[in-house]
Amino acid sequence: MTSFVRYALENGGDIQPLIVPENMITPGGLFNPSIFLDTDGKVITNIRHCQYTLYHSEKLKYEHSYGPLVYLHPEDDITLTTTNYLTILDDDFKVAKALTVDTSELDVKPIWTFIGLEDARVVRWDNKLYYTGVRRDTTKNGQGRMELSEIELTPKSAKEISRVRIPTPRDKDSYCEKNWMPIIDQDYRYVKWSNPTEVVEYDPINHVTNQVHVGEYTNKSCDFRGGSQVIPFGNHYIAISHTCFMHPSEAKRKNATYRHSIIVWDKNWNIVKYSKLFSFMDNLVEFCCGMTVVNDDVLISFGIQDNAAYVVKLPIEAFNKYIIEVV
């Protein structure tokens, strides 16, 4: 399997790390960025930070006694706490400005150990800039729900000015709703599930979520879960989904392999194509939260091992070839 990044570099593309200045962050990992082309032409990313380091034995040769996946926390803080950074990229897609997203006016005391808005995708709906991701710190059992956080962006600050917890469309008692993919040109609509394709719409006036489309099931050998935003692409919609293979290590401990697939829909939400599974950089733990088109290039943002954030660029022509010919 050829890695996606290798393919991009061999076909006129580039890759850039997304780095927040050291004096802005505490120890831990930057990961799972989301990229978005705003209406003013600025390329925005959100970069997630947590105060732990994920140790993963990629080659399964040096497994910890707790298993190949181990969270290394500070001794005085064993929570999983997310801080988000809004960054603006320059013409080379490097971080030109980084702002800590200020959530202080809306924060309440967390009552579970996963704290903050996780894996926030960036979108502009109804002319408002939003982060939309999952929050799990409002119940004692960590029940997750998608949230909409409106972000007020100025030259010197990024501030959360409203926060809404999105209800589920059907199963009100489901444990964890996460990774809904926002459709960037349809206000308050998400692809909640990709196979079968389920499209839902949040009504901000009546505070309800309605199911607006359910497609046919495609017989695939694995699950396809949420990833990037859903973006218009010619006469189609596209997104990058992920699948997670859970499997025991040699010592019978929890382990996981993440792989990705490009989904192509027509405008009626019929699946035109699933690509074969691919890896970004031949790692086992990878995750994609963002995709956009800037001029003649496709930009995709992804994280590695909860410790690094990148944006990979490749020409639209090479991206089309990858979908049609390579995979």
C-alpha cells in the first residue's frame, strides 16, 4: 500500500507540519487538525492539544505491560483535557498566526475525565464561524454529544461566544455521538453516518435534529466513520472517512489500526465510489479532521499518534487520479 503522502509528494504535492509556538502550550501533543477556506480567502485550521503523550508501539516490538497503546499523563493530572488553537496559514500553508481559543465564559466544572471540545471541525454556517465536535464532560458517565461552538475571530483573539449541545435525531439515550461530518455548503447539516449514508439537520430555532436522508447500505468489509468535513467537488460531494480495526496485541492487550477512505456522493447522496483503504504516512494511529480546496489544490489535514499535526497538499488532477486509478 502506497502512503497518501508519498503519492502526493511524487505528484507535485507538499506536506507541512502544523506547529503552535512553544510559549503558548504546555507539554503534550498537537494533533487532529481541521482545515477550512474561509469566505475572506484565509485558510484557517483548528489544532487540538492534549496534556498527555500517547505511546504506541508501532512495530509491536516494545509493548508496555499495559499494552501497545499507553497514555502518559502528568502525575498531577490524569484527565484527557483538550485545548484548541485557531491558526491562520500563509501562502505556503505554514502557521502564520496562532490563537488560543478562549472558552472561559462558557466553561462549567467538568464532571468526567474527557474535558473540552474534541476533534473540532471548522465550518461557516449562516455567516457564523463554528467549531463542531464532541464534548463528553457534562455527564458522569461520559456521554458524548456533538456541539456547535460559535467562534468570534479578531486579529488578536479567538473567543467562543455561544455553545449548543446538539440532540440526537432518534435514539435519545445513545452513549456517544461523535465524528458527524459537517456539510460546508448546507447550513446545520451533517453526514452522521456514511454507510448507509445518513444526513441529519439541526434546527437551531426549535433545538431538534431531524433525519433528512437515509441511503442504501453498501456491503463493505469494514465500518466507515466520520472524518473530514463534507465538501462540494464538481458535481459531487466528497469526504474522507476512517475505519478503526480493534485487535489484541500479542500480549492480549488493546490495539488499533486506523485506515482511511475517500467517499464520493452524487448530489442526491447516492454513493458513487468508496476508495480502497489507505494510510497517510504508514502509521497505525492516524486521524483526518479536515479537507478543503484552495485554487487548484486539495488540502487535507490529519494527525499522527496524537503527537503531530500536518497538512498535505496535492493538485486536484492528482487527487482525481488517486481516486480513479491508484485506489
